[in-house]
Amino acid sequence: MCKIDHLFSAEELKALGPKERDKLKKRALHHVRNSPEIHKIISEHPKVRTIMKKKPHPKFRKAMRKKLRSTFNQLKNQSP
């Protein structure tokens, strides 16, 4: 359900290596599974789950980017 290439642009992801992308994806999945804010967005509309497989809902994308921004910046600074 959570593809990081739908949350961040290709230019942003170029700054990360494969290991960092994997860590970011795991962190994103953690937020999807455990965040009440994300669960609320997903449950607001019955078709959100099917829509998000193609393109994330704008509220979902905004919330996830906000939650992942600090992790993204840390990983970006770690990559060689």
C-alpha cells in the first residue's frame, strides 16, 4: 500500500541509495500500520484503499511526507 516513489519525487529519491530507500520504506510501512492519523484518512472513504494502489490520496500523501521528512533527511545525510 505504501510505495515511497508515490510519496517522494524521483529527484528526491536519487539522493538515497538502495539501503536507505529500503529503510525509508520500512519506516513508511510502520506509520501506515500504527498511525491513528493515517488510519483515519484511510477509513474516511470506502474506496480510498483501491485508489491508493494507483495514486495516493492527497491527504494521505501530505501526512506521510510530514511523518517521513525527518527520517528522509537523516538517511539523505548518511548516504555516500
